[in-house]
Amino acid sequence: MIAANWKMNKTIAETQDFVSEFLPLVAGVEDVEVLVCPPFTALSALSLALKDSRVRIGAQDIFWEGRGAFTGEISADMLLDLNCRYVIVGHSERRHIMGENDLIINRKLKATGLAGLTPIFCVGETLQERENNMARDVVGGQLEKGLQDIPAGALVIAYEPVWAIGTGVNASPEDAREMTGFIRDCLGKLYDRHWASGVQILYGGSVNPANISAFMAQEYIDGALVGGASLNPLDFAGIVRFKSNV
Ligand code: PGA
């Protein structure tokens, strides 16, 4: 899976321009699952623009309640209305800028699963945590607390070291493989090994057309979550077509 996280970028017109340029560039790519997560305001236009394509759409966040007095929030049913099948949960920008903690993320993951949406659950350590040799403890804790009391179901994990997001400094493919292997082991312990072996684990953090092949060549890495480089149709198509870069 190659997933785009547009963050707080693109108006409806910019979304439509992106799709017109992007789709011809990835015509014929059949063995990669492509997902675009635009801001909420562009979901409807994106869903319409992609209706005859294999590209899927996802949301960048969700609220755990079904309806009611929650100003500014968006529920699972509202996302399903717009043909969303995926939702990013626990992105480090929401953890660090919006103050989301493991409990909030756990509620969001529960609501996502109950509604039949597939979460892209983001985990990752800060630079300081990595330098203090705490990367495994931090990521293991995020998984355990985030997934508490949630039955095995549709799940995608994105390993995104915080220091690699939007910095141009990507994790080395070997470090990313080491951490994604660790994540698979954790899932095996929290649930069972057989189920864990089927969970897609993505790497995210300064992925671009030049480095994607090295990540995809690693065992345990099943795809990428792409921020900055997903905003440009040519760059994102270059990432989706990583097999022709090899
Ligand atoms: P980046 O962002 O590709 O710009 O580093 C990745 C992400 O935040 O998902």
C-alpha cells in the first residue's frame, strides 16, 4: 500500500487538478494499493474525481462518538457517507500538536473498527527517545495502549519516527526494517502470530521517489505513508511506480 497524507493542504480545485494529472501517470499500475487521505473538506470532491479509478480515499482523523454535541468533530458514519474506507489514527502531529494521548487514540481506534473502517494506526519515537535507546519501549507502549481491548480486525500500522517526518531526514531502510519487524512481533504477542503476519505495516517519514525502492525492498515493510512528496502528482506517481525505479 502506498498512502498519501495530504495533511492541511489542497483546496477542492487543487484536489481536482491533482487527480487529472496523477491518474494518467499511474495508469496500468495494478499490484499496488493506492490511497489518498485529503483534508475533510476535499473528501467529497476527491471521491467523485476518483470514482472510476482503483485509488481509494481515507480520512486523516475521526471522532469516537457517533453523533451529538461535539463541535468541529467528524464521525465514522460521516466518513462512510463519503466512501472512506480508511482513516489515519494517532498521527504524531495530532499527538504532539493537538495533545492526543494513548487513551484518545484507543477510543478512536475502537470507533474506527466498530464502524468497519480500517485504521492506519501511526506509531513512532522522537529523536530524544531514539538517542536514549527507548524506541522499542515507546513504540511497544503505543501499540499496547492504543490497541487495548480491541479485537483483531482490519488494521494497518504506520511506523513513523517523529524525527523523520517532514524533515527530509529519513530513517535508514535497515532501521525501519528493524522497527517494523519489532512491531510485527508486538502484534504477535498482543494477538497471535498468524494474524500479525497479515497486518500491513507501512514506513513513513521523508519518503520520496528516490528512496522508496530501498524501503520496499526490506522484509516486514509492506508500503509507505507519504506526506510532503504526495502533494505533487509527479512525485507521488514516482513513489507508486517504485517497481519501475529499481
Ligand atoms: P513526510 O510526512 O513524508 O512529509 O515526512 C509523512 C507523514 O507525516 O505521514
